Amino acid sequence: MSGTELADLAAWAEDRLPELTEDACGAILARIPFYRDAQVVPVAELRRSVGHNLRFLLAALRDPHAPLDLRAPKDTGRRRAQQSAPLPEVLQAYRVCWATVWDALVAHSRSNRQPTAADALLSGASLIWQLTDEHAIAVTESYRAATAEILLARQQRRSALVEALLTGHPGPEGGPWEAASLLGFPPDSQLVVVAAETRGLAEESLPGIEKQLAGRGVVSGWRLTPALQLGLISLPAESDGSVMTLLQKSATARTGVSPPYRSLSETPRALQLARTALVTVPAGRTEVQVFDSSPLAGMMAMDPREGRRIAHQVLGPVLALPGDDRAVVLDTLDADLDHGGSAEQAGEVLHCHPNTVRYRLRRLQELTGRSLSDPRQASELAAAAYAVRLLPLTTPAVGADNVTARTDRQAQTRS
């Protein structure tokens, strides 16, 4: 093969670059519907891109010993990724483009009736297709690298928007409604905050949850911290429990969920409630716990210091009991409050006779000086009971082991 003859063919094609560019663009538009639509890649931009890439290809063909310059295909791959053009169609356009050049070179060699030119073209065919492969690989690698960068930037932005809503500080250029809109949350949607304990350092304990929710038409945004995987979920209008079911199936560690709410300004409060619900689950247990929707429970969680003070002031003598006795009295109080003061229903939950429930409640009254039959005193006992249930009480009488033991018993009762 004569390098001069192949270079002459490349020079001939370069002289007709505008014509070859138009032919290639026409073939691309005729064969690939995506480019005909011109919504993503305008025809004028396609024409510029085709001409740019043909120029680089022909330059490499004219001087095959020069270092291969892949700037044009890399630029094209990056640009098409930024435009969200599908990669298969981009590569198909490249094949059409190179086929147009090959057909033109073949037609020129035949028309000249010069055997040496035809031989040079046939001998150089492997070089031409090697060059087209190199260009296609460059397009693909650049496309994928740009796509990864775009996805990472998009995820980082979503994470930042979620953080803005969770902290209540969206930034100087917009409020929480703007942040929610950028995340794609429907206006006036009902929301919940999720706080899941990470399994390892910054390791998701709800792996792939955003994609799973999106597959069911549920919009959400997530942020990963070293200790927690935090999420903000827009509940469907028809709340059928599917979101909770999916969370329960996906969870691999302790997970807390806030009560549903509507005002975006309440998101920081909902985060606190979700985190409080998380710590009520025994350490090491894989469970999704929804925070109690009671206003009293919310008040205790939002002001832990005051909640602990109330717990010790109202239930101090109970908290001073030995571990098992204390758990029995507190569990009975919870069961009575949860079942509207019905000793029969509380007895069913606690697996004991209603009279046993009444005996334990009389003991509670003797210890605290407060009766559940007095509305004001009952509200104090309820507030203190929520504080004990939700908050770690750091006293010699109520240490971490005792709190964990009681939480385990509550979990067994619920199951």
C-alpha cells in the first residue's frame, strides 16, 4: 500500500468536506428517528458535529503515523451525555457518518479508473475501520464519564436540597417550597421524614430505596451521613401503606419514621421525631418504628431536657424501683393509656387478669401520688410515660441496660 496514494484519497475527501458533511447528515436524519426529531440535537448542531469529526478522521487517515487526536469524538460524547441523547443512537450516527465517507472514497476510486487508488483504498480499509473504532471508543468513554459526572452532580444537588429542608435553612435564594419543587415534590403533598441507622460508616441501610420508591411513582430525596441515612418522602394521595411496606422490606437496620405532615416548615421537627422513633428500637434490631402522632409525644421529643425533668418529677419513685418491678409498672401504665383506660384490653396485651392491671395501677398511684381518674394528674402521668418511652433517662436507677431491657419487652408486647 502506498501511503502517498492513501493520503491523496484523504486530501480529496477533505476538499469535499462540506459536501460529505451534508451527505452524512442527510443519511443520519433519514435512518435515525431520534435525530429527525431535532428536539435534543438541533440539525445545525448535528451538522457542525459531523463536520468536526470528519475533519479529525480524515486528518488521521492522511497521516496515520501522527499521534491520534481524539478531541472531536470526546467532545461529541461529552456533549451528547449533557443533552441526555441515547448512546446507541449516538454510536449509530457515527457508523452512518463513517459509512458515508467510505462510500464516497470507493465511488471516487472507481470513477478514476486508477487501479493503484483502488488498491490503496482496499489496503487501507483496516486502518480506516481501526480509526473509526478508536473514535467510537472515545465517544463511548467520554459519554459514560460525563454521564457519571452528571449523575453525581445531580445526586449531590438533591442531597443538598434535602439537607436544606431537613435543617430549615434552604439558602438566601429560595425558601423550602423552592427546594421541594426542585426535588420534584408535588405541591401540598403529605410528607414523612425517615432516619435510618447506617450499617457501617456511611453505608446505606435502605439500599436503592429512592429508585424503588420512584418505581412506584413515589418521589423522595435522600442524604447520607456517617451515622444516618436520612430521607424525605412524598406520600401518595391514596395512602395505602405501600411506602411503609417497602421501607419495612428494605430496612437492614433500626429505622425511624416521623408522623405525616404537610407544611414544609415542619420538616426539621419531623426529623427530630424520626430520630427519636429510631432510638426507641432496641440496638441491633432491624425494625421500622413510626413515631407516635400524639401531641404529648411530640412535645417530649422536641424538648428532651424538659421531658426528662417531667419524667423524674412525676415518676421518680417508680423509676427508683428495681429493674423488673419498674418495667412491670411502666408497661402497665403504657397499656392502660394506649387502650383508653380499659383494664380488660390492657390485660389482654399484658397477658394478665384485669384485676392484676387494676392492682398495678393502684400501686402506681401510691408511688406517685397521682391518679389516672383525675384528668390533670392523668395528663401528667401520660406526659411522663411518653418521656420514659422516648428519651434515654440517664440516672443510676435507669441505666442503659434497664432502658434496653424495657424496650425489648415493649417490642415483644407489640409483636
